[in-house]
Amino acid sequence: MSMKQTESSPLDTAIDIEEIKTFYDSVYHANARAEISGNDGHYQRLFRRLGIQGDSHILDVACGTGGWLRVCSEHGATVSGVDLSDNAIKVCKEMMPQGRFYAQPAETLPFDDGVFDLVTCLGSLEHFVDPENSLREMIRVAKPGATFVILVPNKDFLTRKLGLFAGTYQVDAKEVVRTLEEWRALFSSAGLDVTERWKDLHVINRHWVMRGRFYTWPFRLAQSLLLAIWPLKWQYQVYHRCLAQPGTGTRPTSPNAS
């Protein structure tokens, strides 16, 4: 499927979502249970960095098989997740039966207004059919003053600019990468202000370096070490901590509502 940059009708959007869902179930999460691993050190570090309280209600949008939410749940948080893939959500339900999980697009979240203390979307927004509306939905289901943490790829990633990286294989479904300032503008248009940004260094570990063919390992090792010293503008992925702008959040109340 080619990436669509122009405006789409609701019917076009529904068709795109269904096609992308097929990709994630049949390709990306075709063997979802095999994705479960104990390599969650970067999630543990993220949990500590965010200072999450044990009684927090956390939503992860595009949660995959739930690695991040499992860490949050182990620390006592109440967890919920949505993902397009039925396969991924099935694994989440098996691993965290106490959580709430739905095979659902991010553009229409199945939660009431003002539920969550923290909403995360880690490495997925670039694949959404309608990222701006998805962000508005995240704001809607968050409590006033909630924190939003969004991890997105950087169009100015140095390896990409040198022509050595063309994107993930999810580009076969949809992948729209932006510069850091373009991401900031998108967040702002949806109602989010960026309060902090930091590097994603989860690739500095042997599991990532030794993934794939052995002859690629030296290159992957060099890249992971360089990420630690490159400035933010050259990073592959960047975390954005955000807050909702004043006046954003719940949907307007109908004049006829009781």
C-alpha cells in the first residue's frame, strides 16, 4: 500500500485502517507470542524516569504485545491498551488478565473521557492513518493534568540522511516520518505542548546489536554507540513528554444533554 499524504474521506480512512490491520496480524504480529522477552530494561528505566505512582491508570496506544504495560503492571499500575492487531491484544489479555485491552484503531479510543493519569504511544504514531485525530482522542481520555509520553522517529536521523537507512519494514503498511519540529507542530495542532524531549537509547544492548545476520552486528554496534554521543537532532527516535493545552480534553456537551 502506498502512503497517503492527502486528505482522506471517512470511508478511505476505514479502508486504510483495515488494510493496515491485516498487515499487522498477518506479518508484523504473525507470531505474537514469540515477541515476549525479558529484555525490558529500557522500560524499567522509562518507568523510573517518569516517576509513575503505583496507583496510576495508564493507557498505551498501539501497545503491541504489552512489554511496556507489563512493567507498569508489575509496579502496581492499572493498565489498559489498544492495538490494531488481534494477535497482539490476545497476548496482552493472556499476560495481564487484570488489564483492559481492545483490538481497536487509535482514531476511536473505547474509553470514557478523563480516565488516565498517563497516556503513552511508543514508536507507533508514524504508522497511524490519522495521527492528529488520534492525539485528540488520547487527550480526551486523559485526566486534567495527565502526562503524555510519545516516542517518534526523527526524519533528521543521521544514518537516514546519509542514505544508509530507509525506514522500518512497516513502511509496507504506512510510515510517515517527520523532523522534530514537524512533530512538535503536529502535537501542538492536536492540543499538546512538548515540555521535555530526550534520546531513545534502548538499542544500546546486546539483544538489539545481535539481531539479524551476524555480519550486520559490527554496524549495529557502531550505530548504537554513536547514538549515545550524537545530539538530539541526529537521533533515530526521540521521546516527547507533553501536557494538554488549556481548554482541550473532553468533547463538548450537547445543549440537550441532561
